[in-house]
Amino acid sequence: MSVYRFIRPLLFRLDPERAHSFALGASGALGRLGAVRAAASQRWGAPRDPRLATNVAGIAFPNPVGLGAGYDKSGDAIPLISRLGFGFLEIGSVSRWPSEGNPVRPRVFRLPADEALVVNYGVPNDGADVVAARIRGVESAVPFGVNLVETNTGHTTEPAEIIEELAQAAATFAPLASFLAISAECANAPGMHPIAKLDNLRSLLDAIGRTGPLPPVFVKLRVPPETIDDVLRITDGFPFVRGFRINTVQARPYAGLNTPQETWEPLKGSLSSPRLGYPAMLQAVRDWYRRADPQRYALIASGGIRTGRDAYATLRAGASLVQCVTALIFQGPSLARRINKQLLALMQADGVTNVAELIGAENQKVHQ
């Protein structure tokens, strides 16, 4: 953790949302200074090693470890955080219209004994038009995508309205982002989102496809394994869909946490926990990789990754790229650099010459 081990106790004295806002605001302000950006690259940048470089969906990534959506919700700090060793960033989630998110605070809670969070933000963000203006021409050291989600209006929205919103947001960001991630799920709630239903998913992709030229699109949805083949039959008809974003939501009770039940029981929101989230995510990656054509579809996996060994195993399970969010908060800005160094050491020990060789290695026979 280096310097961060001294800073973290000060940040953790603040309400988690306030601490996050402070860190993001400071990153945005400092990132305007060229000297700070250069210093960040030197101190926290990942090794520029060709063994880590990979091409996914036609995009060249310097390494496979990304920062997932949820950290920089409105694209406020791209110049600095793109120099923290990540191979790519995912901004958002961004909705067509601005949203304050869920009104009741606090909306995020730390569980330090598990390096976990309970999150109930409700996707606050500045809206597509404001975020698009902010990121147009932004200086980023790595590719970045935008995660798109329906606007949180505080009431139930009809599928047709959600589809129209997401299509409009996709059209807004298509010329600006390296890729788009379309959310057909709600991160703060278990169960199937209306857009994940097959007819609605087909209608959504049809609407997005009519908006004009698109960068690679990754669909973020949560379905049981037995439904994956049905999803693929739909996405096969839309060439711009180049893969899927894989994560999981843990259902209560949260068996196995170090944090006592009386601490987390009253907290409202979704749990982001390496102890529970990582095994479930890893299994979901295996389920998707065994069914999806790896020449057509790539998997971006997030959920509990905090070490190079975690990343290594997730790539071997079938992910082409991995993401971290919660671990950055607990481990600090050296996270991506450390994961990539550990990843290189594991690759060298196993005689792997490029990270692309790892993708699906444990399941190679499935696609032979």
C-alpha cells in the first residue's frame, strides 16, 4: 500500500460517499497538471511489457486489468486515473438523463474486515449530454468505455422507455468511447431486469443498431446458465455485440463474511465482496465461456479481483479482460501495478509468453 496506508485511515474517518467524492475531486483537479500525470505514471503505472498487451474486439489494451464502472461515474478524473496502471477504464454508469441516485443516505457502507462494500447509490450521474461534453477530447492514457444504464427516476419504467433511453445514450457516446457496455440489469437488486428478458433484449439491440456506427458493444446482464444459449441466439444477429460483462450479485444471508451479521443485516444495497463475489463470478465466467464462441465474443469479468492470482485464474476460466473497483478503495492507487506485476510473475513461472494464451486455458477442449 506504501503511502496509501497512511492516507487510508484519514479517508476512512469520512463517510464513504464523502471520501469517494473527495478522492475523485482531487484526482480530477490534479489530473489537469501535466507534472502530476507524469508522476502518477512513473509511480503507479503498470509495466509496459508486451507480454501483457492484448487485442480484444479490435481494441489494443496495454494490459488486461481495467477499472470498472462505479468509480468514476461521470468521467471527472480520466486524465489521472488512466495513469494508475490500468489497461482500460469503464466510466459510468451513465444514464440518458441526470440523476441524483437514491435519495436516502448514507448510500454506501464499508465492511473493512472483508475489504467489502454495501452499495445503494442508485446510479447518480450527470447525464449523457454533460458527460459526453466532458469526455470529448479528454486526454486518456488507455482506452476507455462508457457503461450505459437507465435513468433512476424513482419509479418503475416501462421496457419501451428504457430501450429508447439506452439507444439515445448509445448514439451520444458511440463517437467518443472505445467501447460501450449496455446494462440490462440493476446492480443494486437481485433477479432478472426487464431488459434481460429475451424479447426486450432483442428490441434493445435492434434499437441500438439503428442509431448508426457503433464501437464494440458489451452487454451486461445476469441470467441463469440455462438461458445463456437463448441469449446468444439473439446476440448472434447483431455483429456490433462483441461480448458480455460478467459480474454477480450475492443474495442474503451473506454466509462466510468476517463482518458480523448484526453489522451488515440492516444495510440496504448490493454487496461487493471478494470473499463471496469472486467464486460466483469465476463460475459465471466458466458458464459463459463454455457456451459462447470465443472468436466472436469476449468476456469482461469483475467481482472480487484484488490480486494477480485472482486475475490469472479469471483469464484462464475464459475472461479476456478483468476489472477492479472495490479493491482500489481498500488497497489504493498501486493496485493495478501490483496485479500486473504478479500476473507477469505467474505467466513467467508457467512459460506463458502472452496474456492472450491464458484466455480460457482451463477450458480449451471445449472449443477444439
